[in-house]
Amino acid sequence: MTYAATVVTQETRRITAEDVVMRVAIVALVAFLMLAIALPLATLLSKSFQDSTGRFVGLANYVRYFATPSLVASLWNSFWVAIVATVIVVPLAFLYAYGLTRTRMRAKGFFLALALLPLFAPSLLSAISFIYIFGNQGFLKTWLFGASVYGPIGIILAQVFYCFPHAMMILITALALADGRLYEAAEAMGTPRWRVFLTVTLPGVRYGLISAMFVVFTLVVTDFGIAKVIGGQFNVLATDAYKQVIGQQNFEMGAVVGFVLLVPAVVAFALDRQIQRRQVALLSARAVPLEPRVNPLKDTAFLFYCVVLGGLVAAVLGVAVWGSFITYWPYNLTLSLKNYNFAEFESNGFGPYFASLHMAAIAAIFGTAIIFSGAYLIEKGQGFASGRALAQLLAMLPMAVPGLVLGLGYVFFINAKWNPLGFLYGTIVLLAINCIAHFYTTAHITATTALKQIDNEFEAVSASLKVPFYRTFARVTVPICMPAIFDIAIYMFVNALTTVSAVIFLYGASNKLASISIVHMDEAGATAAAAAMATLIVLTALTAKLLHLLLDRLVFGKLQAWRRR
Amino acid sequence: MDQVVDRTARNGPASPLNGSAMVPHVRVEGVTKRFGAFAALDNVSLAVEQGKLVCFLGPSGCGKTTLLRVIAGLETQDSGRIEIGGRDVTPLPPSQRDFGIVFQSYALFPNLTVAQNVGYGLVNRRKPRKEIRARVAELLTLVGLPEQTSKYPVQLSGGQQQRVALARALASSPSLLLLDEPLSALDARVRVRLRDEIKALQRRLGITTIMVTHDQEEALAMADRIVVMNRGQVEQVGSPADIYARPATAFVADFVGAMNMFDAEVAGPGRVRIGALDLACGGLNGKPPGQRVKLGLRPEEVRVRGVEAGSANAVPVVVELLDFLGAFCRATLRPAAARDLVLRSDFSANAMRDLGIKEGQTLTVGLPPEALRVFDVETAGGA
């Protein structure tokens, strides 16, 4: 008898109760991601190929789009405004990030916090500020020499403020990843400073610079709030989509505009992923971190620069806050809380604010649970590899989808006649799901990064000890990742609170959100009340962040004693 | 059914451990595992005797860790079957096989104390708290860490962490202990001490143990039997002394210990030729003249005392280089008659002193015919 006779073909692994739990969880994750991300986008896409009766018309809508001069004009407007804003904001952010990473200037932590302030405000807050500054009744109106702030100038100014922290964070990461030995080698060879900058520093951060440009460009093209508030008669893609859907009820054309919006975002995203992959390879594991040396002249110069820039950021934010307390700009400058009496401007009074809190809390709690568990299943799960790969793909998708496009997709998807989930339309739950989906990718990457740092053998050890995976997940994985989990929760909360574009199409009469109420009050001419609501959001977001930091320091310090040697 | 085959047939030529009257605790039969086009395991069969410590030894990528993970059920093989304790566990997930495992990275849960780590699997079996505490204390005493119960892993040294991992793996009294490069992350000194302790512990408990290592010294020092693996296949199975003294293939000879390797040709009955050298050689087993072979000679087998011009395989050489390695010197020698050949040999400190060996010197060394090992030229699967 030959040996070959004893070779057994692969026997399928017996399925245990634990495997069933794992598979059901993966299927649930994929189903959620399909419903929350893939299907709305697919519906949007198919809508753009239909006429108003739902008949397939091929590219007819697109032909009509490009034959309409006003629509093509806003496409062009979006592009050039985004390019100008990018060209302004990236160098400004680069110098600021350089000061924070490559000099020994004082109070770096303070200036970092200052520059991050815009992240805690809805994008349109900066637009409101610039109306107070340069608007029809602005106190520095004359500085524009007769030009109107309502239009490209205002949009660009407000976008620079809004995009500044996004670009700066990318550049800080890039500048922090420097190999100190390259600088020592250059110095040992007697290389002049400017040449070191051109041959070592710039090549080292070139991917970060490109990445920052893509991010800013995409943010500007896809942002809705700023153009809505300060754009005046100047049309851009984002406001077109809004007008087509809300104003003219032309859903098909809205879908086409949404798809046109999607294209630059997807292209920028794809290029950026490509570039980031190279950035990782740039720094070898044995690199020595660069320690900037004391250089009084350079340190003072950058401190001065950061004082000016950081001061401007704070001032723009401050103008809106200040404006919200002024009784009646510009005629009665006494300070009062009159503008916070929202019942005068808004039928629901404080309702939108509480709706926002409610929605942000749902998004933070459930979003964090779904995203972290999902990342765990994708990263550490066993079996059902195709399901996990699909989930990973879907989890990375929202990064490339502007909030407005996702929101449009939701409108079409949830209102489709065949959709049994139609009852969700206008509910706070749908708003929260939309936010979770919109901000999924960044949170997912945070969770995955934390999970990747955990020993891969934990699951193997648990299995050998006959402990089911979900027990180890609860007893070991979640406690270890607690800091990342809280980061995700606060990220979700702040973004759900401040977003406009993701939810503008989805709110119902009973649950209008604060950010949308800002748009409406501004539309109705109640700029001060809009500023007041925006101020309230900023305060809430900042409070949440401060609580998070405090919790991190006090509570976690004690609970996580095992991290200390 | 395929599994029900004649036992004697299966224990025939396919089983490398046939012949001895042993009780196999782990049996691996015809296991193949591919990752894409790469065969990590190529039809591997072997048996591990009850109560013994077996080392899987080989270079990285030879399949030894994959084999361990297949036995554990952490990796699913493409074909072949695994038996543990006489039970076919091929379709079973890891949690239904009976083993404890220790990884190179320790894999201790950082947020749990030492006692919680060791008791992790016990808690799940709903044992009384008191019983668990007693068992944990017993295990920690066993691995020499009785006082560390309430510390966290980060507060322990690497060696201590690995002891805790060992205690955790032994907690539920498994019948099989799997060690995946358990000492590789440790300092040299700690490694030697822990290696002796693991061996003593294994003897005391009599637990069947499989250890994966790439360190031949570790394998030689610890194992009852060594399984040398290369390119997804088993090259040789044997006791450490066996493997060292009688390597079955050129690969084993080269991987375990140091070995001079020469391309040679059979010159006649009991004679081989290496380039210009004509040598007497045992172990040719009647290979015909003209056949190409590989010839191996361990550095410590090169004789330097009592060699005269007339004695067997006396070769005049020039000492080209001497590397001082403490207790001995590794010399690079070039035969005077064949300067293109390099012969490495180990000279004890004694011999160095007595004979006054220096670089550049000429001396006559002996290559004992019985120490010359003959291998087939293409020995991928064994002689």
C-alpha cells in the first residue's frame, strides 16, 4: 500500500458555537455597512441615470448638466476657489507646523490648541465671522476697497480659517517624522542651512505637503456651509446640489451634481492613499528622531509668526462669539443675551440644540461601539475572509465621499419605494446613522491602529485556554484600547455636533439640528442668532473635549495602572 | 474511508520514527500547507512520543512554526491529519484540542495581573475561587515566581514574563505543551538559565512538549528528539547526538554545528578526490568511481597532534587566519597542494600553546577517514 492512500483531503473545520457568533457578527457588520454606505451611494448613482419617473435615460442628465451654462459655471467656480484657498492655506499651515515641530519656541502646546480651535466649530461659523468683519455692516468693510465679501473673497477667507487645522495636522505628522541622522550627516559635511532645507527637509515632507493640498482642495470643493452663508450670488457645486434638491425638487439633477462632487473627492482620496503608502516607507525603523536645537533668532521668529497666526484664528472665532452677545449690530452695541433667546428666531427655540446633543450622543455611543467592534472583527476575526475584506473596503469608502453626497444618497435611498426602512426618514436615528457613516473611516483607522498594536497571539492563547474570543475581547482587548475608544467617541461627538453637509437633507420637522438651524436663521437674516447658536455648539464641543482630557488624566491614570512600570 | 487503513502499512517506510516501541502522543500524517504557490509544509509525517521533548529545528521559513500551528489548530492544513492522544483532532478548532501554548512574544494580557493571567483559563471553567487561587499559587511556585501574583506583566523582566506565560499554559494540565521560539526574545544569559529550567520542568511533569526553535544549540541542549526541517519537509529525525554525529543530509550537517563541505569525486574503492587532494574515506558504501559526492568534516575533527607525513590523510597546510573564540581558535587553513580549498578547523587553547600555532605557519594536519562524511550531491530528501 502506498503512502498516498493515507493522505486525507482537507476536512472542513467543525463549526463551533463560537464560530457561529463570529460569523453572525461579521455578517451584521457587512449588512450595516452595506445599508449605511454602499446602498445609498448606489442609489444616488442610479438616480443620476434616471428621469423623474424613474426611467433609465443613460447619460441624458449629464448631457443636460454640461449644457447648462450656470451649472458648468459653478463647477469652474468650485475649482478655482478651492485652488486659491489651497495655495494660501498650505504654506501658512506649513510654517506654523514647522514652528511647532522644528524649533524650540515656547508654548507649543498652547499654539497647537489655538490652531485646532476651528475643528470644534461648524464650518459656517467662520463665514459668519467674516460677515461681521467685512460684511455690508462690517467694522473693517473699507479694507476690501469696495469689493464685496459675499462671494469668492468671503468663501476663500472662511475656507482658509476652516481648513487651517486640517492642513496643519497633516504637516505636523510629516515634519515630526524626520531622521535626525540625515541632519547630522548634512551638518558634518558643512552643508549650508538653506541647502539642508531644500535637500533634506522638503523632500522629507513632500508627501505630507501633497497630502495636505489634496485634503484642503477636497474640503473646499465639498463644503456646503461656508458657500451657503457667505457665497451670495456666487454659485458652487455644493450649493447647486442643495438648490436642485431643496429648491427645485429636481432630484435627478441633484444626483448628477452629487456625482460630479464625488469625482474630485475620490480622485484626491485615491492619489492620497497612494502617496501615504510611500510616506511610510520613507522612514526606516532605525531612524533617530530629530531634536531641534536652540536657535534664539529662529525660535523668536517662529514664536512671532505663531502669535500672529494663532491670534488671527482665535480672533475670527472670537468675532462670532462677540457678535452673538451684541444686542443689535451695528446700532446697539451693548452686550446682552438677547440673541440666545432662540424662540424669537426659530419656532423650536432651543429644540435644535438639544436635538443636536441627542443625535451626537447617539452617534458617539453607538458609532463607537459599531466601529470598534467592526475593526476588531476585521483585524482579529477568524474565518469568513471574504466578508471581512468587503467590510474593510466599505469602512474605507466614506473618506472619499463628501457629506453632501452621502446625505443625498440617503435621501434617495430611504425614500425609494422599495425600501422597507422608509419609516426612518426624518428620525434622529437616521441622522445619527448618517453621521456614523460619514465619519466612519477616520474612526475606523484609529481603532485599527490601536488593535494592530496588540499582540496577535492573544486570540490563539485564548483558544488554547478554551476561553471564547468575545470574553477576551471584553476582558482584555477593550480595556487595553480604552484610550482609542474614547478618542473615537469624542471625534464622533464633536463632528456630529458641527456637521452641516452630512445632515442638511435629512432632518425632520421635529428634529432640526443646531447646525441646520444656523443656516436657516442666517437665511432669514438673523445673523446674530446664527452666531449665538454656533457659539453654543463650539462651547459644547470644547467642553466635551476638555472633559475627555480631564477624564483621560484623572480616571484613566488610575484605571490603567498596568501601563506603568 | 481513507482514514481506516492498515496500521502496519502506515507505520511502514512513511513514518520516520518507525521501529521503536513507543507510544505516540502526537501523530502528524501527510500534512501539506500552501500559502499561494509556496509550500510551507510538504507532505510532512512524524510522531511525537508520550512524555518527550521534541524540537522542530530549522532555518526561518522552513515550516516549523507552521507545523506547530497546524498541530494547535491555529492554522488549517490543506491536507493530512493530526492526532493528539490517540484522538483525530483534524476537524477540531484549537479550543477543542488539548494543549497549552507559549509564544516568543509572551502574549501576556497586559491589563491583568500575574495571577489573573495564570488563572485566565481556569476562571472560564467555573471552578471555585479558592481552588483557582490555590492552583495559581502552585503553578507560580512551579515556575519559580511565588511572590509576584499581584504585579502586572510590564513590571516583570522578560524571563519572568515568559515563566508566567509557561504557568498559564500549564494551568489546565494539558496533555501537550507547545513552545513557539519561547527563548528567542530573551538575553543570552537568561536564555540559558530558562532553557535548563524548562527542560527540568518538562521532565518533572512528564508532559509531551513540542518546541520550535531556529537555534541549534538550544535544540541540542534541550531535546529528547530533534526534527530538522528544511523547505517544508522533514530532513532528519533523531536524538541530538544522532543528529550531530550522523547527519543524514548535507543540509542537516551544515545546519547543525559547523561543517566543512567539499565537492568531491569518488576516486576508487575507499578513495575520494577533492581537487588536487586524494584522500582515504570510510562510508562510501561502494559508490562507483567518478560519482560526484559532497564531503563533510567537522572543524573539531581536524587532527593536529601526532600527525606525521606518512599517516593516513596527512595534509600539509598553511595557517591563513586564526580567529580567537575564547576556549578555542577557529583556524582557516589552505592545503599546500590545493591553495584554492579552504579548510576550517578548531584548535583547543592547549594545542595552540603546545604547538605554537601562528598565522602564516605551515603544519601538517590529519583528516581522519572515518570522520569524513559522504553525502549525495542532490540530497534534498535524505541519503
